[in-house]
Amino acid sequence: MTAQDFDPTLASWLSEGPEKGPGEGLERALAATRTARQRPAWMIPASSFPVTAKSRTDRRRVAWLLVAALVAIALAVAIAAVGSQRNPPRPVGPAANGLVGYVDDQGLFVGTLDRTQLRKLSGAVENARSPEFSPDGRLVAFVSSRTIDVTGGPLYIVPADGSRPPIEVSGPLTVRRQSYPALAWSPDGAYIAYASADPGITAIVVAATDGSGAHRITDRKAIRDMPSWSADGSYIAYRIEQFDRSSRSMAVARPDGTDERILATVAGTESSLSRPSWSPDGTWISAYKEELGTSEAVIVDLNGHATPLWRGTAAIWDGSAAAWSPDGRSIGLLTDSGIVVAGVDGAERSGLGFAYCWLKWSPDGSAVFGPQGDRCGENVRVVPIAHPELATSEHTGMISWQRAP
């Protein structure tokens, strides 16, 4: 048989079928199969069996279970990776007292409370002012004033250990001139919010602390200043002032400027509103306000519900804030009758002497401190809450107190 004859012949055999072929051929084939040893059933692959509806269902179930297991493993790995890289929340609550930030005509220094072991951080940057430690105490932000008498200017970041020189992070959006510039650290220390008047209308700016850039997050339809960052990083609170000074409001927005909400407003050109300040747990925002001749310290929640905390005449300075204690139970206030520590439970302590321009707490919550002279950064007085008679006032140039790392 030639190659040309093979295909037609094979086709003819197949078309006849077994019922038309020679009977003895079929018998010989069946006899041959009876003598062949068969494989055990357990050795036959599953694919050799007929595929029934039930087997297809079982195979799909197994496939879905396998996919679900793989997805669960991938999700667990992703969560672990993200968790290991997630920025830590802002440290809250009392902590050990660390270094103190000082400024003088020679620059920015950090050292102990008695001004020993001072280390200069400002390097060649001139007129360093307004230092603020990061929440974890590892970095210091400060402003380089254009002149010794001007508080605004470029914003710098430097490690508290002095391991590298300061880097400028504000670019053309420099810090607005105020009695005491409000610098608000993000909880993870990656950003700082502040007010900038460049190019002409004051807005809230967020700058990356690695120097990668700064940008405005609010519009230019009103004056926005005095930012304060919530402990969980979800909101920035700030003040809004209308151009005609007809009203001032407390507002919050997301760190990218979205979801802006007005929480409280005081009306009238003679009204006053201090810098908002978040409670350590992020539940309340404190402020000192004055409207129609009535002044009071209030705490406001994110729904705009205000609760009076203390009624009296405040000494509100541009950029000052009602200062929360580290444990969130009390607020330090500057008043015409001196320093008042008002508790959220209604308790009150006075007779703590006077402070000027701003007031802060020691990290361990045992003392408050602030300037008692006629400049915001000089003649700082440290007042132990339990023993105000032991107050000391020789800490010239003291501005910020580090939470011990």
C-alpha cells in the first residue's frame, strides 16, 4: 500500500464500523484484551474518568478554596508589610522630660534645663527662632527670621542630636510673621503645617520635613492661620478670619484641605479667637474666645458643640493657644489675673504667677512654663503646679521641651 492509498483506506475502514467488519476480527480483538493485565483503579488519573456535573462542582469548589487560601495569604503578607511601615501615632500622655530648646543671638541650642551641655543646632542659619520638637523628640523645627526683630521667615528642620545640618523645607512659602509662629507637627513627624502670607494672602501650608516640597491646602478667600494637627493625623484645626475682620471662626479640614468644616464663630471687629488646640485624645479642641464683651475658654467637639471651660478675661496673644496638659485633664490659660489651670472636670488652680505671649506644659505634666518678660522668647518662667512657690525664671531663651525619646 502506498502513502497515497493509506488515507482513503483508513477512512473506509472507519466508516464501516465494527458491525460491518469481519466478525472474526472483532472476536480476535476481544480475546486479546482479556489476556492483558488491567491497572488498579487507584492508579488511573482522575482525568480518565467521565466528567459528571457533580465532579465539575467538586472541582470548582476545590479551585475556589485554593484561590481563597492564596488571597488570604497575600492579604496577610500585605497587612504585615503595611503595618511594619505605617507611621506611628503621636505620643500622648505624660512622658519623661528631655532636652530643652533655647534661642539667643548666637543661634538655636538644645541642652538640659540648667543650660548645661548645650549643643548648637542652627549651624550657619541666622536668626533662629521658635523651635518646636517633633512628637517623638527626634527632630526640631525652627524659623529663620529675616531680622532679629521679625519672627517670620524660612522654615528649617534639624535632627535633635545634631547629626546633620539644618535643611530648609518651606521654599517660597515662608512662615508668616506673628508674635509667636504656630508650627504644627504631623503625628508621624513627616510634615509640618503653618501659616504663610506668600504670595500675599495668608493660607495654611503643609511642608514635608524631608525638604521635598511645601504646598497650600486652603483657598485665598479668607485669612487662615494658627494650625494645630490632631493626634491621629486625620484633621488640622485652624482659625479663619474674614478680610473685613467681621468674624473669626474655628475650622477643621483634612491634611489635604478637603472636608473643611466651621465649628465655632465669633462675630464683630472687636471679637477675639485664640489658636485652636487639640486635646491629646483628639476628642476636643480648646480655644479662648471673646465676643460682645464676654470672654471664656471653651472646648469644642467635631460636631461643633461647645462647652464652657472657664469664664474670665484672657490675655490673648496672636499665635497663643489654650495649652492642654499631657494627660488631657487640664488646660493652662493666660488670663489678666495670671496663669490659670482649669480642669475639664471643673477643678481650677490659680495663683501660679504671670506669663506673657504663650504657655506650655513640661512633658511630664508637673509644670507649666512661659515668658514673663516683654518678649515672647525671653525670661522663661517654669512653674511647678503643685509648688508654684518653687518657680524658677532664669531659663532665658527657653522655647520648647522635648519628650524624652
